[in-house]
Amino acid sequence: MSRATAFNKPSVDNFFRILKDELVKHNVTADRLWNADESGLRVVVQKPGQIMAKLGQEQVGKTTSAEKGQTTTVMCAVNAVGIHLPPI
């Protein structure tokens, strides 16, 4: 809930103002600005069961237990000029 309420124009504008000031202060160029992300991939593929919902319902989901199978973590990184590292 706090994420949703904190995501507003003044907060976002303030974040980007501080980011810009720090990038200029430390002379960070695009080739030194990296973004990394990790994802958990399930090794065991399971056929999803049937889900029943009301006709016309737009968001339908099902939660499954994370205990079935193994999860492998993959990490990817790319910088602001588009250079990427091989996934690890």
C-alpha cells in the first residue's frame, strides 16, 4: 500500500531531480549506468489446471505452491548505452 501511495508526481519528480544531481556530481556517463534484474525460473513445468471465472472478468489468476519443483535464479544486466552482460 505504501508503494502505491508514494508513487505520485511530486515523489517521482523529486527522485529524478536527485538522480540527475548525483549523476552530474559524480560525472556518471551512460556507459557507467547499469541496471540489473533477477528472475526466478521454475525448472519443473506443470500443466496449469482449469480456472473458472465469471464471463467478462478481465483479470483471472491462480496461485500455486512454490514448493513443487526447483527454482533457478537468473540475473541479467544492461547499461544505458545498450551493452549487456551474459546472463548468470
